Amino acid sequence: MPGLLSSPLCLTFIWFLSWSLHPSRARIQADEVSDVQYKPLESNVTLACGKSQNRIPVVWHLNNSSVLPWHKVTSDGRLVLLNVDQSAQGDYSCYDGSGLLLHSVSLRLGYPPGELEISCQVPNHTHVRCSWMESVKTFLPAEYSAFIWGNVKDRKLCEVDVANNHCDVDHLAFWQTIHTLEITETNALGSWTTYSRFRLHELLKPNPPESVVAEEQEDSPKKLIVSWNNPTSWPLHDSFPLLFQIRYRPQGSKYWSEIYSEDSKVVIFDALAGHLHQVQVRARDEVNSGSRWSEWTPTVLVKPWEAPSTPDPTEEPDEFPDYIFPFSTKPETSTAKSHNSKHEDEGNLGLVILLVLFSVFILTTVLSLIFVVWMRQRRQEHATIQELTSMVKMKSMPI
Ligand SMILES: *[C@@H]1O[C@H](CO)[C@@H](O)[C@H](O)[C@H]1NC(C)=O
Ligand SMILES: *[C@@H]1O[C@H](CO)[C@@H](O)[C@H](O)[C@H]1NC(C)=O
Ligand SMILES: *[C@@H]1O[C@H](CO)[C@@H](O)[C@H](O)[C@H]1NC(C)=O
């Protein structure tokens, strides 16, 4: 069936069907019947003064005031409002020359509906909720009708909640490859149908686990026990098992340690003794690895057990550099644990290079100082020898 559904012929058929089902964007004309008129913004709006062609001249008022927006009055007494904006909304009434009320009408302005932005949430295998937002703000009250199907023959109604802009549907054929949601928005100025196609199993995203509890274990300064419940929106029986991911770190550390579990309880063996830890849990459908992880649960804080009076001398509970954590790790329980020691190595190497460079610098400076001093001395000696010889020469000259 999925193969058939995705065949080009079938897709063309679906396209044709949805095209022919697409409601025409017919205007619902409220003009004649009711005394509320809906008109598009930025258009020219004509309001008739009832059927009183013979009683001219007439006078128009808006909200009982004679101040009107940009307008003209035709020879037969109709009011034409030009290029209306929001401020032209209100109650219009027309009077004859003697001040008698002939007709009144209430004007509401907006836009016809446009494309909707749709997103669907799938918290378990039986329930789908789709929400939407107007991409064009219409300013007018609207009605929605929504249908969803995997196979065109099984169109199901998606129950609309107008106040919250979403619809709910239960018990869809979950493993059908692609589902289509069709939402038609209708207001007084027209209607528009939006289609959205998706794979339910890719949207499947459980709610976060609930009632997370993290506890210390007596006499075990590195152990923590974490337990939680399935989200209540996930069925409890075993046909839809959840996979859980638990992450924890000492408060202040940048790096999380992670554990995966199919049970709703884990024991952490490598907590940092004496430190407060942050713990979070999330869940995913275990069978369907293409589905989404839930959000993380709110952070739970827990401190491993500490001996009451004699603190462990090897630990320094007040301060720890980030790169020391985590120490020992249980190999099968964790991922992402190696970057810390690498950091440490890099830090040490940098320090050694810096020290070597510094000593070379000092050595060079000292050597050049010694060289300069020695050169000076040699020059001075040379000068005194020259002076002496010239004096000797002068003395030996005849006067
Ligand atoms: C509205 O009427 C004015 C004046 O008659 C005209 O210039 C304008 O093009 C009309 N606008 C629309 C949207 O019909
Ligand atoms: C007329 O009254 C309506 C409410 O009835 C209001 O929304 C509108 O802004 C008013 N218009 C003017 C021009 O005062
Ligand atoms: C699926 O989720 C919906 C919405 O949270 C909930 O009302 C429904 O009971 C859940 N179904 C099952 C079988 O738990």
C-alpha cells in the first residue's frame, strides 16, 4: 500500500482530487441581508441608504458623528468610502433632510483568509494535535474545518478548537507512510484551504518523563539513584516501550555524563563525592529510532551521601576545576567523557612551552649583557694604550 501511495499515478490522482475538492474562494456576500457588512481593507466601500432613492438629499453619520473618513456621496444618496483603513469601521447611519433616520449599517473591515502555518504534535501512537497560525492577519472572525487522512478513502475529521487554533484526532493508521491534513478557513470575505503533509512516526515525540526523583545511597559517596515515571500521555503497557536518556553533572561543570536506560530507574556510580549534581531525563519511542526525543525534564538537584564528621582528605569539596571532572567512568554507561583529559593535556603542554620560551629569553638577555660589558672594557683598554704611546711620542719630539 505505501508503494502504491507514492506511485506517480496515485500522487497525480491525489493532487487532482485535492484540487477539485478545493473550495472556491467565493465571497460570502452579506451586503443585502444583514445590517453588518464585511468589506476588504484598502478597497472602496459603497454603502446604500436603504431603498430610499427618492428621499434625497441624505446625510451620513459615523458613530453618531458627522465626521466621516475620506468619502463621496453619489447622486442617489449612496456613501462611497475611499481606500478604507481600520479607522473607517463603525456604525453608519443615513438621515433625510428633516433628520429622520432612514437606515443604519455596521461596517467591519479585514482581509480574506490566506495560507495557514501548520504544525502537528504527536505525543503517543494514538493521538495527533495540529495547530495553525494565520500567515495573513484577517482581523475577522473565522471558522475552520479540518480533515486528515493517510489514504484518501479514510478522511477523518480533526476536531477543531477555534479558541486555541488547533484540532485533535485519535486513532490514525499510524504506520501509513504519509498523512495529509487539510484545513479550510472561512470568514465573511472568503475561504482558503491549506494542505500539510507529514510522516506521523517522524513527528512522534513523547512528553517528558514525570516525577523524577534523585537520591543518595547511604555509605556510597559516589552513588546516586535516579527514578521517574512514564509521561501520563504515554500508554503504560509494553507494546510501546520507551527509551530513556539520563544526563547528570556536578553543578557548575560544563560537561554532562549520559546514560541510556529502558527501565525507569538507574544507578549512577561515578558521581563526584561531596558535590551537588544536576540530573535530567528525556524519553523516545524505543522501537522507532526516527522519532523525536521528548524535552528534558526540569533539573533535579541531588548530593551524594557524605560521611557525617570525617571528611575524605583526598577531596576538596569547596572548589574543583572543571577539567578534573569526570574521574572514573563506567564504560558501558556513558558517552562524551573524553574531552576533559584532553583539555588537561593541552593545558600542561602549553605551560611547558611557555616555560622553555621564557628561560631561553632570560638566557639570551644575560648573555648579551655580559657581551656588551666585555666589549666596553676592551675598548677602554685600547684607548689608554693609544694615549700612552702618543704621550711617549710627544716627549721624544725635539723642542
Ligand atoms: C477607489 O476610487 C478612487 C476614486 O474614484 C479610484 O481612484 C481608485 O482607483 C479606487 N480604488 C480601488 C481599489 O478601486
Ligand atoms: C466607531 O465605533 C466603533 C465601535 O463601535 C469603533 O471601533 C470605531 O473605531 C469608531 N470609529 C470612529 C471613527 O470613531
Ligand atoms: C495520548 O495523548 C493524548 C494527549 O495527551 C491523551 O489524551 C491520550 O490519553 C493518550 N493516549 C494514551 C493511550 O495514553
